[in-house]
Amino acid sequence: MTSLSVEILAADAAEPITSAGNAQLGIAVLAGIAVIVLLITRFKLHAFLALTIGSLALGAFAGAPLADAIKSFTTGLGSTVAGVGVLIALGAILGKLLADSGGADQIVDTILAKASGRAMPWAMVLIASVIGLPLFFEVGIVLLIPVVLMVAKRGNYSLMRIGVPALAGLSVMHGLIPPHPGPLVAIDALGANLGVTLALGLLVAIPTVIIAGPVFSRWAARWVDVPAPEHMIPSRPSEDLEKRPGFGITVATVLLPVVLMLVKALVDIVVDDPDNGLQKVTDVIGSPLIALLAAVLVGLFTLGRAAGFTKERLSSTVEKSLAPIAGVLLIVGAGGGFKQTLIDIGVGQMILDFSENWSIPALLLAWLIAVAIRLATGSATVATISAAGLVAPLAEGMSTGEVSLLVLAIGAGSLFFSHVNDAGFWLVKEYFGMNVGQTIKTWSVMETIISVVGIVFVLLLSLVL
């Protein structure tokens, strides 16, 4: 899951690099995924190397020239790191500032004081849903991870009991609720009403996030019992720290990028004029890069200076924040490279070709097409774009509510079973310190629950509308 601009460019520019038939492509996809899983689980190879080898093997199995397979992988890796890497780095800096200044302690202590054990998963899903409303999934992850890990550690909670609800809140917002990129693309492609889609999306999102978050986390915690990874947990500030920032200013600093991006989204909806001066300004300050950069710069004063940090200590804090994320960046980038290789060998078109002969209801057809493309390419946005383009003719003659439900069906399908070809899979795996099997049992199953529950509620609403 990378930024919208990166994935739209990748989707639009993707030209098949092989002339292989659909059967050969299908076999190549299965073989490529099998190589990655086998190298990681059996031979204990680092995920970055496994994804690199698996991508090249995928191209070879599909009959692509080695040079083209290499180009696809490096292009996908570069675009993913370009879209996500800087955000992860800025998020890591902000997280380190939160930790070293005592700001994260302040948030955690306040949450633990206000929420009891049973209420904690519900508190986390609420926080994640609110923060995740205007954010890319990756930005939400890097903002929430320090809080999730510290709450789990400090309150002696199961990491999955706390982490899964937070992930569910972010993921549901990403797939179903405008102004997120995927839903907005589908709304535009199908000519849906944004307000109606937003209202119906909330009706679907609320029960979906409850089932996939706090409810499912009970089973996830039983299936996978892992401690919060020590190298990812922000440490407590040193004993010589005489003061720490207040709860209000700390929360305001964390929410600053959320507010900036939400303002951008609202202005884009209300003004909707690229030449308007206000929209030009908000498009800049509300971009994920600038919004997070602003939060980091503000945090240097509201967090670092408020805790009495010297210029030297601020510089040291920033430097120390970047080392732990090097491996995460490489793995996430390689996941993007594998995804791009899948797209470039023509897997997305193969799925579209198969789906042309499916004779089933429009909402279910839209969901299945999005599911198939999501499984094949690992990209929620590419699945949304492709599925919306294919089913767009079905929207003609539909009522306003039905078209909005078609958008939501596509959005739900685009979240189905994230696995090794999704950069988000590796992001979650590394941040939560899980192996591949544990990530599938938790993250992948949670994504599947969101997708299935989402389409069920879409179909139920269709009976009314």
C-alpha cells in the first residue's frame, strides 16, 4: 500500500512485459509466492533478499526477459520507498521525540488511567479510526505505533489485543471512507455522490471495524502471543529528565498532520477548483510529506524543548530514531518491487479477462473482481482502480444509493487477504515483530474479515436501498 500518486502512475503506465498466456501467468504467480514463502520460512532468509529473489523468479516463470524483470522490481521498489520511506522516517523521528521527551509516557499514562482493561481495545480502535480518517495507512501506522507498543508494554496487555483494533481502524478508513484515495478514485470512475457514499460508508464501517477490531482481537491474541518488539518500543526518558510536555500539547502535536490533511481533504471537496489560491495552499500543507514534516519541526519545540533538551540532544534524538527503521524500509520497498513485477507481467489484465464472463449480481461481481486483483497484485489502490473501470458501465441506470454501494463493494474487495505481495504486510510484520505465519494469522485474517464483513453489510443495505 503506497501513496495514491505512485500507485496510479504504476497502474496506468504498466505495460505487460511478457506475452505469456493466462495459464502460464497463473502458475508464475503461485510459483513466485511459493519461492518467497519457502525462502523465509524454511531457509530463514531475510525478507528483503527473499522478496528480491522471488520477484526475479516470478519474471522468469512468466517468461519475461531478465532485464525487464529487474527494471520492474527496481521501479516498484523505488516508487514504494519514495511514497512511503520518507513518511516512515519522519514518523520514526516524531515517535522518538515523543518517547525521549516523555510525551509518549504522558499519553500512555493518561490512556491507562482513563480506560480499563476491557475498554482498552475499544479505545484503540476509536483513536485509530479518528486519526486514520484523513491519513494514508502508512502515516497512521507510524503515528500510532509508539502509542500501541507502549500501551501494550506498560499496561501488560497482549500486543495483538491492542494492535489489531488499531490496525482495523486504520484499514477500514483506508478502504471504505472518502476522502481516502481508493474510495475517491472509485467515486470519480462510477460517478457516485460523495456525500451519500460517505454516509453509507460510515454505516458499513462501524460494524465492520467492531467485528474485525475488538472482537477478532480476542482470537488473534490467542493465536499469536508475541511481546512488543524491544527495538521498536520507545524507551522511557532518562531519570535526569526534570519535566515532560503536557498531555494537551503532546496530543496536539501528534494530531497536527491529521488536521492538516483533513483540512486539505475538506477544501478539495468544498472548493474543488485547482486554480483556487486556498486549495493550492492546502494541497501543499496537507500533503503527507509536508504535514508530517511540520509535525516533526513543531515537535522539536513542543516536545523536545519543552522537556529541556539542548540542541545537541535534539540532534542525537533524530539520529538515533533512524537506525531501527532501515530494515523496515528495505523490506517494504522490496514488497513494492514484487507488486510492480506482478502488475507488469500482466496479472491484473489476466484477472480482468477472466471476470468478463462472470454472470453474477453487480455488487458481488465488483467485490470479486477487486478481490482477485488484490490477491494477484497486492495493491488495494490498483484493485480499486481496475475494478472500478471494469464495472463502470454497470453504474448506468442505477440509483444514487446503488452506485455508492458499488463503490463500497469495490473498496471492501480491495482489502481482501493481504499477503506477501503487499508492502503493508511487511510493514505490519516488522513493526510488530512477527514472523510470516503469525502475520498471516493476524493481519491477513483481519483484512479478510474486513473485506467479507464489509460486502455482507453492503449487500444488506442493498436490500433496503
